[in-house]
Amino acid sequence: MQLVVGRIGRAHGIKGEVSVEVRTDEPELRLAPGAVLATDPAATGPLTIATGRVHSGRLMLRFEGVADRTAAEALRNTLLIAEVDPEQTPEDPEEFYDHQLIDLDVVTVDGREVGRIAEISHLPYQDLLIVRRPDGTEVLIPFVGEIVPEIDLEEQRAVIDPPPGLLEEADAEVATSGEGAGGTTSGDATDDGATDADATDDGATSGDDADGV
């Protein structure tokens, strides 16, 4: 299984180093020197990591064969893709890969059905579960322990304890939208669910990690 583990940013310095937007909670494993990564677009890879370091809170990588700033700039916005065993799980039992969470049924602690997880959004300040409701609308659930107290992979469900107003606000938005469109709501929203057709974000996501990936 292919998972997106990073996105190349700006060149740094003149020796081919680049900043990387990390999209995995295991950068020490996925983005370590010696790792060979596929890319999107495919023509820029595969890339082998030569060195890595943290500078001003950002991961800096240098790839074999990329020796100057011009070559590094040519890699900007390239997605880095790792091959991962689909049966593999994060070392921390409180963390989950995105593909483990996609399609889980979402219910409240009192048993009310909410919908199904369609996508994980990794933001700088926290991760969000994008939940597709039966009517085709979506609700965003912050993926923190206080709001998502249980992930049961055997039962294929996520249990949420939403704060007052979280689901009600989504319902109100739907109602307002429906009135403005003659009382109809479109259920044709499609699920991207992946950065491209063949790879999803790694994002070993923790329900207690508000920092995202």
C-alpha cells in the first residue's frame, strides 16, 4: 500500500537541501536517511534520502543526486510516497493510520448514528475527521481524545462525544442551505480521500495529538 508521507517545499541553501511538509507521525521511520520514496509526479522519483535534520522546527532533507539549489527547486510540491504493509499499525496504540480510519461508522456515546469517516484532514493545529452523513452533507470532528474517546477497529466504528453545538451547527447549516435552494440539498459530494488515485496520506493520526502530523 502506498501512503503519502511528505510534500517537498522550498529549497534551502545552495547544496540541494529542501524543506519538507511532514505528513506522517513517524518521520524517523518513513523519512530517515536511506529511505527510498516514490513520488507524485512519478517522473521526479524515486528519491533516496541522503541526509535529514530539523531546522527552525521544520524537517530538511537532501536527496541523492540533488546537489544544488536549482535541482532542489525543481522538486518543489512533489509528494513523497512510502510503500507500507497494509497490516502494519503504528507503535503507539493510540495512533492510527488514515486508511484504518476511512469508512469507519461514527456514532455518539449515546448510540446516535452520525455518518461515516470519508477523509482525514491534517491541519497545522489539529487533525479533523471529515464525516459524511447519510444525507450527503459533511461534518468536521476534531480528532482529540475528549471528542473522540474510542476507536474500535474490530467493530469498525468511531465513538464521539461532541460538545454542545457541534452537530447542531452542521444541521443548521444544512437547513439554511436547503431553504436558500428551494428546500433541496445536494448529495452529490464526492470523496477525494487521497492525494492522488494511488496514494493516501500516511498521517498516523493520534486522537490525543492536537499537532496533527
